[in-house]
Amino acid sequence: MAFFTHQITRTLCSSAVRNAAIKHVTVIGGGLMGSGIAQVAAVTGHSVVLVDTSEDILKNSAKNIQGSLKRVVKKKFADKPEAGEEFVQKVMNNISTSTDAASVVQKTDLVVEAIVENLKVKQALFSTLDKVAPAHTIFVSNTSSLPIADIASSTARLDRFGGLHFFNPVPMMKLVEVIKAAGTSQQTFDALLDFTKALGKHPVSCKDTPGFIVNRLLVPYMLEAVRLYERGHGSKEDIDVAMKLGAGYPMGPFELLDYVGLDTSKFIIDGWYEKEPENPLFAPSPLLNKLVAEGKLGKKTGEGFYKYK
């Protein structure tokens, strides 16, 4: 009977989002991005639950958040160590952890997913959470490349589903891409814009297109640099220097590829190519494929286009 009543309530409220500001946030995924999102939400006074599959992962996430906050304290509270300690404790008090996502989302206003870039895995997660989350709860994905509509299709709340694409490192980067899919209601979109501003971030509005804004421009740019190198039209070192000194970029395309991870870039471009094989900007790179196959993924493995060992 309780389940039936819950379903009726969800149906009656299917197009409604509470007018109240987002106060309780559930972040799924305790990795680098998820921890960063949890941190900025907690710093701005939101009640946050960080969810992952094991206590060990969550302990490491909490440790990383504390380390990040202590770096903030060194800059902002250099002459007030006691105030700095109070700041860290206050933020950490706003964060709790759990390995039971289904239980946590029953009392949350916003679910932010920051897990592996795998469509089926994301769909399975949201399908499960959709059955237990309140009708007003908004779902968002932090995906950098997958269509929001495809992820949302596993739920019955298309109007309360959107995208919030944060950038790494989350506490430092001001930009957040706020994605409105075809089914996202204006009320939900406005709520996400307000939430982003409440975090002290700068939102930009995006349509649900491949790569949104930043990656749609950035990934083809990096791949075109690789093609330039493959054709022998410039060394990777000269291409990097040219873009830094000539275009004012802080990093060259090969440095950036190594920083992002060659496997990540390959995953993105392969997904776009599968959907639009006729688009030359999405054509695979033989060299990129070769390096990924060899396990040379960039800085995280010690070697990519450059060596870091």
C-alpha cells in the first residue's frame, strides 16, 4: 500500500519541482570530481551526502576533501589558525557518507552523479534511484560527453533531469555547464542555474549536444593537433609552444591531452564518431589509439605523448 501511495504521489507531482532552494544534495561517486562537488556544496552551506560502493573509498574521499580545505585555510586564514580550523570542521560537519544510495536519496533535493563514463552503468543507477527518490528530487549527471537525454531515458522524471558539468579541480574552476535536455522543464533548469550560482560558480547554459560547449570545441582541437603531428607538419613540442605563445593558451594540446588522459579523450571521440561517422572532426586518430592500447595514458601512467618518469 505504501509503495502504491508513493507511486500515485509521484504521478500527481511528475511535472513539479519544489519552489524551495536546493538544500540537501546527494553526490554519487567519491572520486576526484564527486569529492570536489561535495566539497563546494558543503562549503556553501548545503547538507551533503557523498555516496560510493565502499567505506574505504569514502574514507579516502573525506581525507582528500580535508586536504583540499587545509590548502584553502593556508591562504585565507594564514593569520587566523583557529578560524581556519573552525572553517574546516564546519564544512566537514556538512558532509556525511553512505554506501546505500537508495536509502539516502529518499530525503534529498538533488542527486548529482559523478561515476564512470559508461552509459549503461549510469542508466542502471538512475533507474534504481528513480523508484525511491521523492517526486520533487532533481537528477543531474556530471558527464562530460554522454547525452543527458540518453541517461535520463532510464527514468520517469525527464522533466526533472538535467546536466551539471563541473571542471577539474572543482574547488578552483569557476565554470559549470548547465545542460537542458529536450525533456528538462524550465523550472528544473532555473533551479539548476540558481544552485550553480549558490555554489559561487559561473553557469553557462548548454543544449544537449555532443560535448556541450567546452569539450565540443576542445576535443576536436586536441585531435586536430594530433593529426597535424601525424602528418609530419610539426613536432608535438613546437605545436605546444606555438599554441601557448601564439594563442595564449596555458597548456599546449599535447600537454593537455596527457593531463586529461588519453583514454578519456579516446572514449569521448569514439562515442561521437559512432553517432556521427561522417563528421571529419570526430575521426579517430591512429596514434592516439596506439598509445592507449600500449597503456600510455598520460600523466597518470607516467607516459603519454610525453614521459613523466
